Amino acid sequence: MAGTFTTRTITIGATETMHDLTNACSAFLREAAHGRNGLLNVFTPHPTSGLAVIETGAGSDDDLLAALRGILPADDRWGDRHGGPGHDSGHVLPALVPPHATLPVVDGELELGTSQSVVLVNTDRDGPERQVRLSFLG
């Protein structure tokens, strides 16, 4: 049987946040994978957002945002000068937290480690929403 490719874009309301996408990824795979093995690619086309696989709920998510605030402070040191205060530093974020993740799918289910979640990391305080494209190849 030839492989299939299925894709969908979801919209997330976003300000400076980490938004857990794991349930949305699993719901997409129930519709798209039909029990097959393959790969899930998750991509966000925004220059101030990235995707991470990280433990959530135990403080790691807050720790990551705090670390990013330390590495990318919202001040006037940045050469990129458009957007509101703090927006400029966010354009460096995708070099640290990439805008994509490719994850294994086994028997139609997302294969993550214990306590791992797929999260959208957004440091932009100005943007009202973000798009995330989910694509299954199997």
C-alpha cells in the first residue's frame, strides 16, 4: 500500500505562553493515521514561536519560559525593531526553539516518552493567535 499524506491547520489563541498541543495531535492522528505507523510533523509559521517536546505540569513549562526571558530579554538591544515592546527579541526564539518537530507514530498513536508533551512556545505578547500545521505521513 502506498503511503498517505494528510494535513490540517489548527488555530491557537496565543500571547506569551506555552500551549499544550498533545491532545490536538492525538485527535488528528485518530482521524488521519487509522492505526498506521508513520511520522507526525508539527510546524508553526510564525517568526516568534517554536515547538518543544517537554514535560508539562511539573514546572518545566514555566521554567522554560523563565529561561527564555533570561536569554531573550524584552529590551532595546535587538536589531529587529518592529512590533511592540519585547517583540523584537522573539524573532531570535526559533533559533533556540525550532518552529517544527517530527515525531514517531506507532499503530496510529503518538509515541512520546513518559511525561512528554508537544507544546507551542510563543514569546510574543502582541499576537492574538497562532497557526499550527499538523501533517501525517504514513
